[in-house]
Amino acid sequence: MQIMTKSLILYDLKNKNNAEKTRILKNLYGYTDKSNMGKYVYQRKGLFSKFKYERWNKSAILVSNRDVADVTQILKKFGLNVLIMKLPTKKT
């Protein structure tokens, strides 16, 4: 049985204004784009679409340990402060 270890990644949006926060979150998680007064709807993918993650709240995500380096690189590209906490695994 393979145990997948995970890490909790916390990032800080405090020093960003509302426009920067919106741009960053859209780039990270993706968004729904509507055009022609909602006639056409497009789902835009974010940078995290290639990772399996769980979003815990506005500034915390849970990812597997193999993806931590890639995710933190993306977050630091936007100038965010990042804190990584490796979660202990339960041994059976």
C-alpha cells in the first residue's frame, strides 16, 4: 500500500490590492468567462489545473509532497510569502 504524504501550503495576499488579488486568484484557480451578456460561457483553466489539490480556505491549499516545489514556484512568481507545513502520515 502506497501512502501519499501531503503538505499544507499557506500563502499571504495581505500586501496586494483588490485588483492584484483578483488577478492572482484567477491565474491560480481559473475562472468562468462569460461573453455576449452570458450567451457564451467558457471555463478558463488556472495554473493549478495540472495539480491535484484541496483548497482549504482563501489562502491555504493541500497538495501532495511531490507537487510542493512546483506550486511554491508558481506562488513566489506572484510575489507571495509562502509557508509550507508537511503533514504527518498515519502509519498502519
